[in-house]
Amino acid sequence: MTSRSTHLVTPEGPGSVSGAPNLPAGFTDQFTSRYIDTDGLRLHAVIRGEGQPLLLVHGWPENWYAWRLLMPALAKDFEVIAVDQRGIGLSDKPQDGYALAPSLALDATLAQNEQRKTRRLKMPVLAIGGAASWGEHVGDAMKPLADDVQSVVISGAGHWVAEQAPEDMLAALTAFLAPYRGAAAHTLRPDAGAGPTPAYP
């Protein structure tokens, strides 16, 4: 992580690397759970690897653990950072609580997406969907938000693509990320307009 992040106490127990079941062999020797303080919000992230940072953001209702089967291979070429999104896992929860109705959360998400359309992403985006779930709709949802969207539909997978078809998802990520292996740090920053962003629901 960058020097702007402040590392707090190392998380242990349920939700952390040390408390997670069924991890790939050697995972706990390679990856560590960390708390990262970001402008008053404490996020939990699982981190390992050398090279350019690769941020893995889970879908809903998941946490960093959804990426566990892909993380060791990705960490060979990148500094893998699998974060628990705000309010999920060991990351801080909203102080005002949660919306009780899923429709209220969807309304908020749709409003946020409308705002995001005004500042389109310039970096390449890989939109991955499972054929038995959102499929091509993942890419369709990203196209109004980004200039360079590549879509992949993984057959034999539904919503939990990284867990249901890890080899196929890793193949898609490997091909997408190939141009960024060994790239200079500035090429992976969003403001430089060249870094990759994998996205899946």
C-alpha cells in the first residue's frame, strides 16, 4: 500500500486470513490481513505480491474471500490487494446503519451510477459475468461508465464466478492483465488513463 495509508492492528480470527477456512495450500504463509486507515474509514484488505498494485473488489454479498482461489497466481505478477468493501467483512460499517429494503439500496446505486456517467473511466475495464447469472449484462452495465470495456461471459458459472470457475476467470484476467505486467507505476494509476480495472458482480 502507499505511504499515505496507516496500518493499524493486524486482524485475526473470523474474516481474516488467519481465521478463514479452506484456503489454498500455503495461502496463510503468503498473504496477510491488514487494516488500512483511509480518511477516517478503516478497511480490511488481504495483501501480497510484488509489482504493480492490482485491486480486487468483490461483488455483493461477498468479501475478500471470494478471490482466494485466484490470488496466489495473480500475486506472481502483481501486488494483490483484495479489499472488504465498506460495511462488509472486517471493514468499517456505516455509522447510520443500513437501508432495510433492498429496493432502497438499488435506488441509491442507480443514482450513484448516473453521477458516475458524468466522469467516464479512461482505463480499460474487464467486465466478467457468469452465463447463468448476469452474463453480458455486466459489460452492458459498465459501457455507460467507461470508454474501453472488454466483456467476458464465463460458461458454467453463475454469480460466484471466481469460486465456480476459477480457472476460466484466471485465464480471462491473465489475458486482460498481460499488457500491464512490469509496466511503470504511473501507467496503472486511474488518472494516467491506462490501468486495468477488473469488474464483476
